[in-house]
Amino acid sequence: MFAFNFNKIIMPIFHGKAALIEFLNSVKTSNSTIGFVPTMGALHQGHLSLMQQSLAENNNTVVSIFVNPTQFNNPEDLKKYPRTLEKDTQKIFSLDTNIIIYAPSVDDIYEGKVASEDFDFDGLENQMEGKFRPGHFNGVGTIVKRLFEIVSPTNAYFGKKDFQQLQIVKKMVRKNHLDVNIIGCEIFRESNGLAMSSRNERLSVPEREQASIIYQTLVEAKEKFKTHSCNEVKDWVTEVFNSNTIFDLEYFEIADEETLTTCTEQSKDKNYRAFIAVFVNNIRLIDTISLK
Ligand code: PAF
């Protein structure tokens, strides 16, 4: 265990799973709960809101900070991913000094074999992000399963910005009979509507301002969905981005929230959601909105 000394208050940061497990066993009682917030660091208000929810709902809260190599299909993206452990621990500390931080090394997680497990997520993995980021969800499934095995949380908190990831984690938990509740939390947005993301840090000031187009387009798409077909809405969004010189649309999809299959014809008994991914200056941003 490494003790981080910040203004004379000591908070524990664990870099090794053995010490973390021993510590959690020592604080756990027969009916106490552990809330868990897995992150890749570069923390923002969205992450902190997940931690707040966990603090409010559990006896202990564990936050992991680990940039997971197996979920990056683009080596450049992995290299550039911000690693800001000291800043992150300060943010967590400002929120609550009782949060238990697990910031493992790649070796502590992968024990010399950095590879993903092969999962079957019943097709959820083949839609949207899965089409554009091959292997990404096997990497996510692998790390989340390992972290669950280490932390043994009662409740685990995930943001709805990565809605496909949320559904995939739920599926992985059900298929592997893991004893953990998966809680999806609302998206935290900047004042211009841009969904909070660690990647926003890489945007220039004008790009960050102009990125409001993503959420604005989703809100308008939601309005149009009341009176237009799925394909008409999709064509409209494509047109919006065709006439924008800064943002390149990678995909816009309207899909069933449960199966994530693309909507071809609206059905009354399904809940639909719009999903979008855009590039600006090689930075990839995603967002989503419920169409209910
Ligand atoms: O959403 C993320 O930050 C990551 O995909 C997660 C869940 C922490 C797994 O590495």
C-alpha cells in the first residue's frame, strides 16, 4: 500500500491487488456494501458524480484508475491517453478522503499476458462502436471482469455516455453469473451540452466550444424522431455533418436500447436511443440520447 500525503491527510492508494483485497477484507462486514467506480483516470466531473452516487449508496467506495491496453484498437490513442494520477488522486481526495483508490500496473492486472478474453455478448458487440473499434469490447469485458473479481463490489457505476459499454457490462455480468448490480448513471455535460469526457482535454478552446453541435444535433434529432422515420432522421444528421467543415461524422445510429440493433421502422414497444461518433482533429467524441 502506498500512502499519498496531501495536506497531512493520508489516503490509501493500492497499486497491487493482493494488498487491496486484504484491505477490503479487513473493512468488510457481513452486511456492508462496496460501491465500485472503474475509470481510466483523467477524471472529470462526470466521474466524480459516479463516485458521489457510490458514496451515497454504499459503506465503502473503491475507484480504479487504469488505462487498459486491451481495449485500445488504435495504438496512437493508447499512447496519447492522458495519465494524470496525481491530479486524479487530488480530485478524489477533495471529494472524500475515504475513497479507496486502486491504480494497478499493467502487470498486476495481466500478469505477463496482455490479451483479451473472447466474449459472446449476443451481438451487442457488433453494433456501432464494435464496428469501428474491433476488439474494443473484448478488452472492456476482460478488464471489467478482472476488476470485479478483485474488488468484489456490491454495486458498480457506469456512465450512460458509453451506453453500449453499459449494456455489454450488464450482459457480461448476467452470462457469467456475477453477483454485482450494474448501475447506469446520467451523462454529465459541459455548459454548452458537450458530454464530459477525458478526451475533451485534447480539444482546442474553439473546438471545445464548437463541439456543442454534437449535443444540439442529438436534441434536434430527438425532436424530429417524433414525426420522421429512423432513416429520415439519420439522413438529416448526415447532412448536418456533411455541411460542417470541422467535425467528421463517423456514425449516427438509432437503435433499440436492449439489443442495440438499428431501427429500420419505429415500433411502439421498443425504447430507442440515438448514438453518434464524430472526429475533430483526430480526436474521437461520442454521445447518445434517449429518444423516449
Ligand atoms: O469507461 C471506461 O473508462 C473504461 O472503458 C472502463 C470501464 C474503466 C474499463 O477500462
